[in-house]
Amino acid sequence: MRIAISSKSGCGNTTVTTLLAEKLGYKMVNFTFRQLAAERGVDFWTFCRMAEADDDIDRELDRRQVEMAMAEENCVLGSRLAIWMLEKADLKVYLQATSETRAKRVLKREGGSLEERMAQTEMRDRNDSARYKRIYGIDNSDTSVADLVIDTDDRTPEEIVELISEKLSTLR
């Protein structure tokens, strides 16, 4: 069973992916831009700007994620494009939340000011969406490929995991 979970930043993707994988006893695959930036010794925001000019960065990240997921019999893959890239996923879940909720979550995790985090969240959304459209022809706001879409604004990660678990029980 391979489960793919996607979202924009701040929707709880990493937390939900981690909790779901733990609950199911599955391997968690969550290879991120932050990790790739760290591998290359580059600051995250600098790396994001580099990706704007070098599509191979996205291609490498997405290729590596899919390879990691396909190497596992049972896994939960969490990434911005997991539901589009892991075509053989048995369940595709999209998490969504308002820009304000997402910015508040990023603020809690990384600090700064709410205004700064709102601006960064909106800028990252625009840049990521344009890049995914350009590189893959993917509209990362189109949730039609998902088997399950969950609004995370007013839900805890545990509640989200329970919703996914309920959906999984209908597949088995």
C-alpha cells in the first residue's frame, strides 16, 4: 500500500505523513527542498531562488522521492507533488488550508512576523505553482486527482490521520 499526501506549505503535510506512517507501521518518505538544500550546503531561501532558474532541481527532488517510495512495499509519501508524481499510489490525499492558517503555522515553526510569513507563503505559492505548471504541466491547486481532500484549518493532525485511516479502511 502506497499512500501519497500533497499540500502547499503549512498545511501539515510533514506532520500528518509522519503520524500516519507511524500509525500504520509504514516507511515515511518525505524528501524535501530543505533536505536537498542542506545536502548541497545552500540556505533554503537561496535554494528556492536557484530552483526558479534551474528546473533540474525540481526534477531531481521529484525523481528521488518517487524512487524512494517505489522501493518500499508499504509507505506514505509526503510532498508538494506526491499525488501527481506517484502515479501508482493506492490512495492520494490532498491537504488544504487558508493562506492565513498556513502562515500562522509557519510562523509558529520558524518565527518572524505574521506579515512576513503571509508574504512568504503567498510568494512561495505563486512561485511553486508557476514552476510546477512550467515543468510538468501540473496545476497544484487542482485536487481532482486526489481520492480524498481534507481541509486542515480547524483539524488537529490526529483528526486528519483518523480521516485518512477511515478512507483506507474502505480500500482494504
